[in-house]
Amino acid sequence: MLFAAAVQPFDWHRILLSDDIPPLFLLEIVLRCVLTYLLILGALRVTGRRGVRQLSIFELSIILALGSAAGDAMFYEDVPLLHVAVVFVVVPVVYLLFNWFTEKWPWFSDWLEGAPVLLVDQGEIQIRNFQNQNLTQKELFGELRQRQIEHLGQVRRAYIEATGDISVYFFEDEETRPGMPIWPERLEKSLRRAEKAGAYACACCGHVQELARGNPAQCTSCQNDAWLEACEAKRIA
């Protein structure tokens, strides 16, 4: 309560300046920003082109560490720039050292950044692998639709990479098989019983089975009981 009484609301001198630091310190902030920015550019040059592309977990942690050091040094008067310079030397050295470890020991790279994981194989979602990823079916299908994919029967293999990107390999048109449709309006029309006899795709894993009209059935792959009428369209980019 005492603290609240001591504060004058909308005191522009307090908002824009500090009673403890003279206005001339603003010029020092300009100098700190310029020097820190140059340190950031130098660090990004060490990390290479991947520093400006999609970042791995390891690279993101480096940027966060450098960003914290740079932000504090830009305007806190009690943060010596020499200390910040040490941070900007040590962190890139650690980055290069870890890169050397990942080249020498591939298992270290898999542990540090993660290994590619097979999500779709021969037109079917690999449920065990898929459930171990921080990914929803909606997100996966959104990625596939951006590659003009209409149903899983067009997908030979799909991987989630260590960076989080989805890599997709397609069947040739003549090899395309019936598959689970991934258009949102089709996904909303899952059925418990087949309205007519024919090929149906499991709404969970995409496994295709022949179902008789009106009979309930469970997927032989994942035991799900919701179905979508399989799509046979060829892929047209």
C-alpha cells in the first residue's frame, strides 16, 4: 500500500526517464545496442545459413541464450559489455563443438535434435509413431493438403524431420491406391456403418478394408470403428 501511494500515475518523467540515471545514459544505450548487434551478427555468421532458416531445438536454444545476453546488455547499466562478449564467444564455440559431436557420433545428433520419424507408410498412418509426436491429425493433414494431396492412398511415405518439417514421398499415379480422404468436409462425415458395400478407410489410421453394407466393423490395424468412404483420385499438382 505504501508503494502504491508513492507512485504518481502518468508521471511522464518517471515513464520516459529514470531518477537514478542521467539522460546522457541514452547515448550509452545507443552504443550498447550497436556493439551488441555486431556481436549477434558475428554469432550468426558462425552458426551458418541454418541460423536464418527454420531452427532445430539446439539452434533455437542458442538464439534464446544470445538474445537474453544481448537484451540485458543493451540498456542495463550494470551489465559490462566485456561479460557479454565472453557469452558471445563461449556460446558459438559450444555450438561448433556440439556440431562436431553430431558429425562424429550420429546417435548424439538423434539424442540432441531428434531423428526423423515415419508417420505414413504405404498410405497408412503409423499410429504408434504418430502418437509419440507432438502432432495432431488435423496438423498432419494440413501439411499434406499444402502439397496437393487429396487422400492417403497417394502417399508412399511421410516423415516428420528433426526440424518439424514434413517430408512426403508419393506413389506414381498408376500405383495410387484407395485411401483415407483428408479434405475437412470429408473428414466430418465419418460413419459407424457402411451405407453401401465397398472400400472404406479407417478414420484413425487410414487402413482400407472392404465393408459390407450396414454392418459395423473394427479396423484390423488399430481397432477403431469409424470409417470414411475411400477415395481413389490421382494426384494432380
